[in-house]
Amino acid sequence: MSLFAADPLDQIRRERARWEEETRRQRPERQQAFITTSSTPVRRLYTPLDVADLDYGRDLGLPGEYPYTRGVHHTMYRGKLWTMRMFAGFGSAEETNQRYKYLLAEGNMGLSVAFDMPTLYGYDSDAPEALGEFGKCGVAISSLADMEILFDGIPMGEVSTSMTINSPAAILWAMYIAAAEKQGYPRGQLRGTIQNDILKEYIAQKEFLFPPAPSMRLVADTIEFGSQELPQWNTISISGYHIREAGSTAVQELAFTLADGFAYVEAALERGLAIDDFAPRLSFFFNAHNDLFEEIAKFRAARRIWAKAMREHYGAQDPRSWLLRTHAQTAGVSLTAQQPDNNIVRVAIQALAAVLGGTQSLHTNSMDEALALPSEKAVTIALRTQQILAHESGVANTIDPLAGSYYVEQLTEQMEAEANAYFRRIAAFGGVLPAIEAGFFQREIAEAAYRYQMEIDTGARTIVGVNDFVAAEPIAIPILQMDPAGYDRQIARLQRLRAGRDNVAVQKALAALADCARGPDNLMPPILDAVKAYATLGEITDVFRHVFGIYHEPVHF
């Protein structure tokens, strides 16, 4: 049903033309052009003329109903607030365990694990490649023993846990499952998410290990295993966050993320899985950047595009398969080392965008993250930001309050159209993997990042405290200090583990894993066997390095 009739639109068109002419004569604007964070031009005024083709039933609908532009749940935050899931991890498992207990006591609703760089690359903490990187950007997890300590005293069957891990995702997930089972919780009770999005690693973050084909096999194995054994677990979080952090525009984040999602759907279908058996457990992870309205429109467009594709293209019959459920995180790349207190305001605006955009869970970054891992005070302010939004601002009291805004609806339609144009360009390469190999995504993001930085350098874009409103005072905020003995404890624990475990059983489990990797069977069962025998992360990953090989990215620039 169209919202606007022809005669009123003609009248508005005449009135707007008159207003535009009078406005130009009466008062000049403060700058020649206005743009979004993604450099999209912003018009001075939006009216029904900008959404004249909007069809309420086709394009908007009602919350919890197709095409889900207005939200994936019928009551949204009136029924249940978004999950406040603070991303945390540093130093040893003992230190991060204490941070998790603190966050839960302060009102955190779910846990989100940040792993250190050696763990993300599948190395044990005592590997030569890990030297100097222990615990610096997340927690070090080298074995099931570390995972047991990480969740000591935390009921794993009662808390939802997200883990940001990609190439070794299947291994860390197996450790989590095994640790929960040791606590007495069955697999079917576990709730959470593994990021497990390897395609965006090739596109943006670069934490890949193996070539694309075996990497996609690992993802399909986890999707298959999860659909059979862990019905409440999201076995992949298709991530635009890192694409945006690498410098993409909002539309590129939207389009490239959903293109990756379609590639995973097709990989699972090729595995022989029925779409409605796995699609309801696919989840997403988007960035929430500075431009309030652009970000809100991005979330709304994402839900609509996904719903249409799942129902109309892939033929999903279960309405749960049509839902784009997403976590959001405020934009780490937007935080500045200069005047770090300003980051509190940035994060509040970004969190507001995510909430008004309809996210299901949210992490708010801390003011000090351009300088170090978050201090306890900084992370508390970040959590309180969400709680104030939820309980004091009123934005959770009604559903999709910006629906019908001429600007927001026009932006939503524009972003959907531009994302569809990107899908056609990706299809012309033959799909996501050929486009990665051709360097398409990498070049698009690099060009957007360069343009954005040039706008800052030339003063066309203002970053408060960086290229304008600059202050000379030194930075004076408390910085997190990790326990200097944590590394020694970690190395000693690894040495004790290797000496005290049944090494014959470990070697047998690793050999069985290698045999499975050379064949077609699902890798999750032998990974679990190796983890339960206390094989280390590095030992298991080395099996895959030997069988699958190591990927070296082609040079595209």
C-alpha cells in the first residue's frame, strides 16, 4: 500500500521548489556540502517526495513480521532489552575470569571472549611466534585447562557466551563444550556464538591460517555439528564489524557482510543440509559508527535484504530462517587517543544508533581503548552507558521510533539499492571467493579508507580533538596494568599439562584428527576427542597446517 497520493505529492513538489529558492536567497549555509561518515551526500531537506515509492506492506511491515525492517521481534525492547554483552579478555585466564565475574556482578547479561593474538593464530603461549604477545589484546587460551580456569565459578549452562575467534574457531568451541560438560551441562543446554567468519578475514582482518577451501570446510563442519548437537548455539557470526574497522563505508559493510552470509548459506546447502535446519542459528555482527542516521538505516536495510533473500531466493519456509539477528559493537576505529574522555560521547551516540537500529545485543567500547585494554573504571562507564540508554532515555519504550522519517526511510532504501548493486558486481566475479582472490573487496575498502583519511587531512571532515578543537594538555587517565607474573604462570601450566597428561592418548587423538582432515567426514568429533585428551591449541592447529597448508595472500596493490 502506497503512503502518498499523486495530488499531495505534486503540491509538496511545488512548495519545496519555492522553499528551496527562497532559502538560497535568504541565508547561506555554513559549508558547501554535507556528507555522512561514509561520504554520502546529505540533502538539506527530506520530504515525502524522497520516499514517494515507499510501500508500507512491502518495505516496512510490522515488527516481528516480514520483511522485518522494523525489527525481528514483535515487542522488541518492550518485551526484552538487548543483551548487554561486554567484550573482555586480557592476560591470563585467571585475570579474565575475575573481569567476567566483575562484569556479571555489575549487570552484564552475557559474556564475550576476546582472545590474544597467539590464540587467534592458533599458537600456544610458549611458541616462538607468540613471544611478546601474551595476553596483550585478549586472554591466552592454549588448552582445555585454560578454558576451565577462564570459566571457573561461572555456570556455563546458564550464561550466554560469545567468542571472537575465526581460523581456530572449531578448536576453541570444542574447548568450551568440553569445559561445560565437565561442569555438568549437556551440549544442548549451551547458548552462545562463535564468530567463525573466515571470509571477512581474507577480506579485511587478515587473521586467516589455511587456504579458503579447507577453511570453508571447517565452517560448514561447525554449522552441521551445531545444527545436530547444539540447537541453541549460533555457529557463525557473520561479521561486518572488522570490514568497517578496516575502513569500509557503511554500504560496503552492509553489502560485503551479507554477501559473505549468502556464501555460507550456499556452502551449507552444498553440504546437503536443509536450509531451515541451519539458517535459524546464523547470526550477524555489525559496527555502530558515528553517523547516527546512516547506522540506523544500515541495520534496517540489512534485515530487509536478508529476509527477502532467504525467503524468495533460497526458499526458506521457517520464518526464523528469514530473521537477521545481530550483535553490534561501537566503532573502535572512531576512538581517539587525543582527549580520550570525548570517546564516552562517541560511544553513547554509536550505542544509540545500534539500539534505534534494532540490535539484539550490544558491546560498548571503553574510552581508553585507543591507548590500552580497558581499565575497570572505563569498562564500567561503557556498561553504564547501555544501562542509561535502556532505563533512562526512553528509546526502549517504543518500537522503531524513526520509522516514517523521510530521511531514514530514504537512506534505508538507498543503502538497499547500493548493496544490491554490489551483489551484482560480486556475482560478476563468480562469487565471494573469486572476488577475494581478485582483490575486489580489498581494493574497495582501501579506496574508501584513503578517501576518509584525506577528508580528515584536508579539513573537509572534522574529528574533534584531532584536527580541530585541539587541546595541549597531556593524556592523564588510568591505564590497565596486567599481572607481570601471568606469563610465567601460563608457561608453567603448559609445561605441567604436557608432562602430566596421557601423551599416548594425545598422539592417538591427533593422528585420528589428521586422518579425518584428509577425508570428507565432519571434523568436530575428532577435534573434541583431541581437546578432551588435553592436546593443546598449537598441536591441533599444527595438524591442520600440515594437512591443509598455510595461506599466503596474493599481492593486490
